[in-house]
Amino acid sequence: MRSLISVIASLACAFLHSVAARSEVLMSKSEVIPSEQTAIIQGALEFPKGGGSFPLVILIAPFRRDDAFNAMAMLMLNPKVSKQNMFLMGQSDGAIAAVLSARGRSDRQFRAVAAYYPDCGLLSGTDYIIRSPLIVFVAEKDDWTPPSQCTKAKDTGIVKGAEYELVAYNNAHHSFDQPRSPIK
């Protein structure tokens, strides 16, 4: 079985090299409880040239976990989307929703989840059972979301179920993957 890291790396490379020039605009209601927090999800969907079904990465902003699964349900209706290869990625607050989404739901789960510099406080304490493989990227010099809880979760084996990987960047700060000056 291919490791989580190689699956995500392969998917990212394929996506970056094969995006079509035209995109579909998507809008859907993300229904949650309590209903006053229901929101409209909007995004663009781009496919490589050719037929068949394609893997897909959902980038979640500081949405809730329900939004990730509602987006998944909406995208599963598209015949160009591979229903078995739907991935989730989040950064900072969105990474917290991504880590929560790795737990899956009774009716569905993501193929794998990537979380960039999340607050891993939710991984402290007792066992945290995940159904989707989870890879967490942390910055050792991050003073917004320090990596200590993510590291502790890896070292103590708190995360159980699917594969949990942790990648730490020694000289990086919060938002290290963004095309702007790092947040210090």
C-alpha cells in the first residue's frame, strides 16, 4: 500500500500539471444544525483534459467539519469526480476542520486528509480515532499554533485507526506555504 505522503504528493503533482483552462463554478447550500449557521458553499472546479473520473482535493477554509462533508456530497454528484479519490486539505483554522473531518462520518470518509499548521489541542487527552489517513504539516517556529500538541499526539500514539503522519519544518513559521511573508 502506498504511503499517505506519496499519495498526496502524486495527487498534488497531477493537479498542478493538468488543470484545464476553463472551470465550472459551483454553489450549494451547506445545511448544518443549528440551521441559522447554514451557509452557501461556492467554488471553482477544474478538470484535466480527457475523460474518466478524476481525483479531487477540497480546500477547506475556516469552515466547519459539516461543510467539508456537504461539499463532498455535492461533488460526488459530478460524473467527472472519482468518488473513491476525494481528499481534503485545510490550513490553520481550516486545518482544525480538516483534522476533525479525518474522523469521518458513518456514511462517508475522505481518502486522505492534509492539515497545515493546525491547533492540535483537540488531539490531546484520550484516544482520537480517525478513519481517513491524516498528514499534519507543522512549523517548528510557529507561535500562533505551536506544533507541540501535534508532536505529542504522534509520539504518544493518541491518534488511532488510520495512518497519522507528522511532517515538521525546522526553520518555518505559521503560513510557511503561503506566497507572502511568514507570520512571525
